[in-house]
Amino acid sequence: DAKTTQPPSMDCAEGRAANLPCNHSTISGNEYVYWYRQIHSQGPQYIIHGLKNNETNEMASLIITEDRKSSTLILPHATLRDTAVYYCIVRVAGSGGYQKVTFGTGTKLQVIP
Amino acid sequence: GAGVSQSPRYKVAKRGQDVALRCDPISGHVSLFWYQQALGQGPEFLTYFQNEAQLDKSGLPSDRFFAERPEGSVSTLKIQRTQQEDSAVYLCASRLQGSTEAFFGQGTRLTVV
């Protein structure tokens, strides 16, 4: 799996958009970008994933650059409950089978009242 | 229950003691993963099951670690002769066949004293 680089920490004001960057310059053509988050004392939670097109769901938006070497997770209106460690992961995804996930150390997002 | 359930939530073991950590995956989920998460770090892969078959155990740190899933549902992670460096949160995740989203339990926090 390709390595990712994320800033160790970020702050965001409540109600503002949180933009979390991730670099994955060695990503392969068949590797997807996944985002998970881990709220204190809980297990990681899936947020979103994408290959090359931008994606949006009820939790967040994922913007992937055209060369796919970096991406940004956007939480449009951050709340205090969004305070968590956010992990950017790249891996092959398929219709079945096994894909080991390597988490790294992630970005600790602190949403400030 | 609707989610992945792990028990116990907390375990304190004396050094040298054997421990067994249980994971109840979401019903029908074929894939099951175990991760180890040290304080301040991201989760590190330990092992993967597809049904009852253990297809990858490359992340198990030593032969003191053993995992099983005999009937393809509940899984147990056993650690023999625990050492202080085994202190961590042990996370279990399960995934439906063909799905890209893994669901994590809350983890078991193991403290070896």
C-alpha cells in the first residue's frame, strides 16, 4: 500500500469548514483514497473513499487532485463532535477478497467552540 | 446488536498471564480483522480471517499471539505470557463480502502490569 503524509494536528472553529490534507505521491492507478476517523475511546469509523473523481456523502466531501498525488477531506460545517483523529489511507479496493489497511498516525482535528 | 462487539472493554493482566479477547462481528460479515493500537499511534494490522480461514497473520508480533475463528463468526485473540509491551487497545473489525467499508468495535484496552 502507498504511504500517506498528513499534518499531525489541526484546529478548526466550530461551524467553519475543516479541510484536512493528505499527500499520497506514490499512489498507484488502482489504489483508492479512504478516510477514516477515530473519536476518543472508540474504534475507527469509515467516512468516505474515492478513486479519481470528487466524492460527497452525508458526512464529508473528498477532493482528489487530477494527478491523484494528494487529496483533501472537507467537513463543511465542523461541530464539536467532529473532534477526532482523521486517517487518510490508500489501498486497492476490489469486489471481494482481502485488502490490508495501514493507518499511519493521522491528523488530530480539534474543533474549537 | 447492530455493531461489532468486543469484550472485555478493559483488561488488566499481570505480566506472564495469558489473556483472551473476544470479538463478535456483525452477523453475516465474512471478513474479520484484528488490529493493535498503541497509545498515540494509529492501528497496526495483526491478522485477517475470511470466514474461518486465517489468510494473513503477518502482523502478529510474536508466537505468543494467536487468533482463531473456528466457526467463521466469533473470533478470539489470545496472548500468552503477556509482557508490558503488549499493553495497547486491540481492535476488531468486520466487513461484508464485496463491501469496501469495514466496521470497527470499540476495542479492548489491555494493560499489563
